[in-house]
Amino acid sequence: MKYKILFWVSICFCFVYSTKAQKEIIMEFNNFDDFAASAELTVWKNGEEFILLKDTVINNRIIFNVPDSVNPGMFNVKFYGNLPLNEIRIIYDGKNQTVILYAISDMFKISVKGGGETEKYYTAKNLSDSLLQRIINFQHLLNNYNREEEFAKTILNCINKEIKMIDNIYREQNEIHKGSMFLSYFNAERNFIPDIGDSKDNIVAKAIEHYFDFFDPLDTLLWNSYLIVSKTENFLTLALKNTEGTREENIKKAVDNYMNRIISSDRAVNTIANIMRKWLNKYGFETIMEYIDIQYLSAQCDAGQDFNLQDRLEAYKRLAPGKTAPEITWMGFDKNIYMLSKLQANKKIIIFWATWCPNCKELLPKIYKYLSDKPDIKVVAIALDESKKPWEDIIKSFSGWYHLRAVEKWQDETVKTYAVSATPVIYIIDSSNKIQKKVSNWDDFILEINK
């Protein structure tokens, strides 16, 4: 029989001396239908999620023995199986605790009782989330009416009251629980609420301006939670939505804005830089990854802290504008041997791309169309693809280019020589085989190709 479920989570803290140098997080499931489930307890460190413990629910009970060496933070417990609950967060403050989940039909909610940081977190979060959802519902309703209608004015008044109530919740929680561990997470999750009627551009600009009002990236407790990743990625995503400049300019500006707030902490810089580099790699901002390495991480490299970074920095010097482009030799479809340095052209373009890269699929046709009447510019397109058929199908649309396939992808020697860690990456080479510029987007490509 299908039914909704209420999870009543009771937290009991046990101050029991143990010689085992570990603490217990016990989870019990009461009043559940038969189920089979396993669970993972994950922790975060320096922006990386690690599975700390795994176990199976036996007799409606699971125990995680947390080593004393594990720092306090926000843990995630992820459930697998037919349990009607995917995940729950635990605010771990270094003490034993028991979490009891009760299933009750006709409702679905997580409520935490019994004391401790986890209870405080869920109590405050449930209050603020319910009000935020009401505001969203009112805003959807408001879209159906003219703002001058009386009913629309009534809705606006309701929204403003809900916003004030949210402000009161945060103020009261911070006053009542001043110094409590859960406030680091509760405050960091607070959302900026834009003015009703603001344009999309103004909403984005204000969201960026006020992003750090409640979120402190120097709070070390956040480094031990998923929040440091989600907040960092969301900030870069906001920058992408900014229409004031180019995407590259906006992302770079956001990186500087963020980094200048944490520059006093080497650990924070390293953590945030790694998170940013993964996001930038995903969306093809190779040049900004290089900018972060040089501008913010190079000091750590001087201290010998990161050998991978040292390799990247050496590659940046080797591939800097004015340096001779490393040789590339290949056999063409006509069975002839070609060399990059021997191509006679006013300019040469090396494009590292992939059939599985959405940004590449958008960028390559633009470049091809732009270069269609410029025979003095030669293109060498190197695809990071293991599979031959998809590559062959796509390159039919780019006749006249020299096409190569790096079947080993990131481990291919040419890919490594050119320090490619994301796609697309474009090297513009001048007639004397010197590197003019490395770019990764359309705006920078057009700017450089016309120099």
C-alpha cells in the first residue's frame, strides 16, 4: 500500500567514557514496513567528499563508529535500498549520538528532537525553508496578476511579511544560540531574496553583491561540509548569468572577488582553488584555471607543497606567448606525413576538442564558418576521443582542416605536451611558429585571430 511517511528523528547525546578512541552515531528505524537498506557516512575535507564508513541496516538499526581523529563537521548519511529516505545530514560535534527515525502515515517531514546541534539545525532550517517556500508560491501566484490590481497588492504585502519573518528567524536563532556550531551551516545556506519586480539582470547583480553577507568562506567548519563546494560553484554560476561583460571577464572577476576574501589563509586558497578548477574544467574555462594557478597558487608551489602545480606552472612558461609551439607530427588521411612547423600559413590554429564536449560542439561550427573565407589560416583539430565512429561522423562537417584523434585522451603525449586539462582549448600560432595566445572561448578567439 502506498503512503507518505513522517520521519521523526530523535537525537539523544550520550556522554559515555570509551577507551576505543571512537564515537558512535546510532540510527534506529521504528514503525517502518519491511525494508532492506545500506548506508554510507560521508565527510568532507578541503572540498572533497570521502566515504568514511559503510554499513547495513540490521534489525532496523545501524551503527557508525566514528574515529576520534575525525574533525567535527556536517556529515551526510546516504541510504541505498527501498528505504523512503535518501539522505540526512548530521551535525557532528565530536559526541556520541543516537538518531531515531519514526515512520507515520499521511505526512512526510523530518523533525529532530532530543537536543544537540543537529536538532537546532533542523528546527531552524525547517522554519526558514517553509517560509521561503511560501514566498516562492506567492511569487508564482503574483505572476498571474497585474501589479496594480488590489489582489496583487495583497500578495505583495504577504510576501513582504514572509520576508520579515525569515529575517526574524535568522536574527532570533543567532541571538538564542550564539556560539552554536550549527549556525555556521544555517547562516551559510541563507538565500538572498531579491526585491519584487527587479529585472533579471538586477537580481543577478544584487545576488553577487550580497553573496557573502551570510556566507563566510573562512569559517573552517564549512570546509568540513558540502556547503563550501555548493556555495563556491553557485557563485561562479551566478557570474555566468551576469550580462555586464563577457563570460570570461565575469568569471575572472568573480574569482578575484572570492579569492581576495580568503587570501589570508593558504588552506582556504588551496581548497577554494581546487573547487573552482573542477568547475572551470567542467565548463571549459581553461584560461581561468591557468590564471588561478599563476595568480593564487604559485606561492604555495614555491614552498614545494604541490608537485602537480609545479608541473602546470612549468608548462605555462613553456607555452607562454612568444614561445615556439611544440612540434606535432601526424599521418594524414592521404597517408602523407605532416608537421605543424612545416605548414605554410599566415596563422595556424590548434584546437583540442572532443565529441562528448558540449562547449566544443557549440564553438567549432562558429570557428569553421568564420574561417571559411580565410585560406591563409590552417587548422589542426585534435579530438580527445577513444571511439572512432562518432569522431568520423562529426569531422565530415569540418572539411579542409587537419584532423587527429588522441585515443588516450588526457594521457596522449601531444595533449600532455600542450598541458590540456579541459576542452575546448585553442592555441593560435603565428607564421613563425610562435605561440600568440591560448584561448578557450569564442570572444577571446575573435579578439586574438584578428590581431
